[in-house]
Amino acid sequence: MTAPVANGYALCFTGARSLNKRMSLFVEGVLAAGGAACVVALPRGQWSIQRFESMQANIAQSRLSLKLQMNAKSSLKVIFCFHWLVLPFAVVVGLIRRVPVVYDEHDHYEVNTLESNGGAFRRWFSSRLIRLIHRTMLPFVSMVTCIHMANDALKRHLQQWQPCVLELHNFPVAAWRDACQESSIDSKLCFIYMGGVFAEKGVGKAADAFQQLPTEIRNNCELHIFGSGDTELLSQLQQMPDVVVHNSQSPQQLRHFASLRRCCGLVLYAEHPRYRLIGTNSRKLYEYLALGMPVISTTVGELPQFLTEHRVGLLIDAAIDVQELTGAMQQLAESKTRWRELSENARRLMLMPEMTWEHEWGKVVNSGVLNELRRAA
């Protein structure tokens, strides 16, 4: 048994004043381990902490930092870095303060090397820069954590410079599974899209496909879109009949919404180089499944193998043909038996203990990097 040390804290470096889901889960893990956290960000954007799963901490906010559960006597015990741009600074602070540094590579490598906006030159430049920082800084960190990409592509890249690489799959916290309730088979079928509203994630084509459903079927279905992103695309979606665009909502609000309805989740990644490497880093896929939703997914990365093996959804080509997507929607809308079968498979899968973030975070705890945040009872 262990008990918290009130005076220990983790210093977290990131690139913007917005904590995404993965960063939020790291911070919550630190707090659950009995520590405090100080998040330091580059002065970009506005502070956003709505992605926290559960937040009961005292929060002090300033222009560059976010302090959680901190007090005047808190001492630095560990550093987490969530953005390659600030990795050199994190390493320098770690060496000066003699504390372990953990670098989490969850998005930036694939974004900046495979699909960077601005054309081939920007992609070439950002790829060279990120590799330079990885090559020079990673040997000085204590451990690297990363998402799982197809064929271990990201892990193998990082292991060139740091042998201690720990894959943490983007599975949801157990609260998603626990919120799952059996829905009335006779209720409307709600197609749900969660995530960034961008063309390459298929949300626009989802709305087009929904519009093409036969009238008698569409009258018994709904399309709900949760997320932010391309303002022009959002404006177009808001003007479409029978399409409901919600503001970005907290995880708790999303779980509550889905628990009251019979739903199907949409995982519609287009055929981009980045998405060909998707492994277990599609968080929304697992959140859908944990809530008992069958999914309609494109055939990118490891998703076809996963969905086929566990029989939890339907597959369409990554070209996202609107008629093919309409057909998949219609299949689930017309066959309540098929929807229930896939839903039960999803619930059964996500009841497995290893399909939770708590299991993944246990790998970090067991690594020993948080030992200084705890003491023997």
C-alpha cells in the first residue's frame, strides 16, 4: 500500500494552452498517484481543460501555467513533456534539477512528417526538425511513451535514440464502459461523430451519406456531430437538415448523451499517409465501443483487422464513397438484430480489464518514474 506525498509535483511542458485527452489523462494520473501538477505551455491559444475525465483539483491559472493541487512547499519530482518543440527545454530543466524526464509522443511525429499543411517543403522541413530534436534530446530522457501505430512504426522510430519506449494505447477510462446502458431496440438510431471536424476525417461525407438515406429510414435516425475544427465545414453542416452539430462537450456530457440513446459510432479516416499507420491510437473508436456502439469504419491501418476479429462494426473503403457509407448506415438502421449483435460484441470486448486507460497508466506507475510522488504508508 502507498500513500501520497503532499509536497511532490510533476512539471508538464506542452506546446499550446490546451490539454488534449491524452495529456489530461497523464495529469489526472499524476494527481491520482498523490502528486500535484504544473502545466507550462507556449503562449498559444486559450487554456482549455474540458477534456479531463474527472477533475476535483484546486486549479490556479496564469498566462503560461496551470497549477493543480500545488502548494508553496511543493517540490519537483518528475517532468513530462508532450510536445517536441519544448523537449529541449524540458531536458535542460531535468538535468539541472536532477529529476526524471518522460517524453510522450502521441501526435506530433505523424502530423509533422506525414500530413503537415503547407505542401512538400513544409513537410520536409518539419520532418527534418523533429528528427533532429529526437536524435539529440531523446538520449537524455528517462523514458519515452508513445501511441501504438501500425507495424510499431512510431516505437521503432523512437527506439533509434532511446531504448526505453513504452507504448500506451489510447483506450478510454473505465467510466466510459461503466456508463454503457442497454438501449431500447425500438428507439431511433443515432449516428455519432466525435472528434475534429475536418474533411480528411470524413465528417462532411457522413452528413452527405445521411442525407441520402431513404426518407422512411432517415425519419427514424439522427446524425449528431460533436467537435470543433474547420469553421467553413462546420457552417455547412449546421445548415444541413436533420444534422445536429453540438459544441465540443466534456467526456461526462458525451457519455450521458450516448447512454440515453441507441447509437452507432463513425470512424471515417480518409486515405491519408498518416491514417495508413493507425494502430490503437483512434481514441474515439474505443470510446464508441465502450458505450456499446457498433461502428462504421474505413479500411485504414489496423482497423480492418481489429473490427473483423472482434465483430464490432462494418467496414467501408477509405475513399469514403458516399453511396457505400449510406448503404452501411442503412444496413444497421434496417436490421435491429444486426445492430444488437454488434453492440453486444462491443460491450463484451470493452469489459476486458486490459481495454482501459487505467490498465495502460499502470504501465507508467509500474515503471517507477512516479516513485518520488509516493511513499510507503
